[in-house]
Amino acid sequence: MSVAALPKVELHLHLEGAAPPAFIAGLAKEKKVDIGGIFDAKGDYKYKDFWDFLKVYEAATSVLVKPEDYYRLTLAVLEESAASGVVYSETFLSPDFCGGRDVGAWREYLHAIREAGEKAEATMGVTLRGIITCIRHFGPDKARETALCAAETAGDFIVGFGIAGDEKIGKPKDFLWSFDCAREAGLRLTAHAGEWGGPDSVRDAVRDLGVERIGHGVRAIEDLALVDELAESGVVLEVCPGSNIALGIYKGWRQHPIGQLYERGVKVTISTDDPPFFHTTMAREYEMLNRAFDWDEGVFAGIARASLDAAFCDADTRERILKKL
């Protein structure tokens, strides 16, 4: 068996960012909406850098305006995941994009996403769970509204809360109220850090927000004392190598620090982040890591098991997925 064919667990996937460009282009055409020049000549997403990527991301998301759109989006995304052998996926969901942070409207979007997830599980064998995510560059006040949406819908499907967006804006502690609100509702916590922010951004997120997982976190490698702290504490990194390379944080797969982090005992997982933007899939991530670090099936199977251990789902779901691994 090639490593690409192994069953996989993905913990870091943005639902809108995983939208196939053809799906977004088709939806825009259906709705007769002009979303500007966000596609290149081949029909792929086009952007210059991370900050331009955020603008293109939000432009693409602008055609997703009804629960039905999210139902179709979720099925399209999970079809891609299943094709890569993903058996369990946690996706970031933002009430900012789904009903403008209004709890009533958010419930309608959530119902559509769940319905699509249940259909995908029955027909494709991939299980989906949601992590509600506030947007850092939208500010702490809007994050509070997002956290209330999370608290009101926490349960067997909405299992976590996190923060994404521009790491250079604000500090993790600015969002403490939102994270406390989510924690009190029984949600488990993650935060994007250590992608564009340096090692201190990882340390701040862990210390100030009390998260058990970090989205990306790869720049922790610049501070080996922090790497050792992460290994000792068991904080899990949701690593997205293809994303980091596509955005120019690292020059290539062999230069990516996931190998060093793994060797130093940090719990690393493998994800795609926003796969069509970065021309990747979970199967490709496995193939490229296999080539770069000569990791064999045993290493990938161990990472998949560690990813499932770090998943925010309930024990019954974890046990069921474990059998697929």
C-alpha cells in the first residue's frame, strides 16, 4: 500500500477555503454575481501573498449566502476529502460568514452543514465535526458574538472553538472572553499561531487562551526551548506543510520543520488548511512528506492515531473511527 492510500484524520480544514474553484465559479454564475478576477487562466484561485489570499478567500465566500449553498459546499468538500482517504475531518466554521453572527440564522446554516455531513458519512464514509472559529482581524467584539453562537450550538457536532485570520492584528489575550465563553460551554480549544507570528505567538496562545491545540505552530522551531515545552505539555500542532510552502514560509518540503518537530517529540498532525488554494490534497501531503523525510507507513499510521487522539469528538465517535484506522 502506498502512503497516499492510508486512512487519514484531518484536524485543520477551513470549509470555505476548501471550496473547489469550479464550485465557487459555478455558484457565482448561477447567481449572476461578479466576484472579480480571483481566478487565473486555468480556473484556479489567484493571489499574490497571504494578505491577498485573505481578500480572495473572502471574495469567494461572498457567493455563499444561503444554507443551501453551504449544504452543497459541504458535500463538495467532503467528496474531495473522501477521495484522499480521509475518514474523519474537523472543519472550521465561521458564523461571520454564515448568517452574520446571528444565532438564529447560524442555526439554519449549521443544520444544512450537518445534513450534508450526515449524507457524506452514509455515502462516502467520512465523518465530519465542526470547530467554530472567530476571525482575528474582525476584532474582539465580533469574536464575542461568534463565541455566543458557539456556546448556543455546542454539542455532538460542534465540538470546538478557535481563532483564525491575520495573526499580526491584536494579541491572543484580547480574545480571552470569547475563549472563556466557549470553554464554559464545554467546547475544546485551538488557535492559529506560529504561522506568520513567531514563537512568542505560540507561547501567548497556549498561556493566555489555554488551548490544547495550535493551528500551524511551525515557527516554534525557532525557539527550541518552546519546542521542548510543547513536547512535554502535549500541546498538539495542526501542521499544514503544503500551505506553508505555497505561501512562502518555507522554500520546500525538505526545509519544512515538521520533520524536526516530530523528531523532538512534538505531537504533530497533518492537514491541508485551504487545499485548492495551495494545490494540495491529503493524499499529496502524505506523498510529499514520504519523499521529503522517508517516513514509512508506520510513521503515518502513528500520526493518524495521534490525530484521532487529539480530535475534539466524543469517545464513541473516536472508537468508531479507530476501527477504520
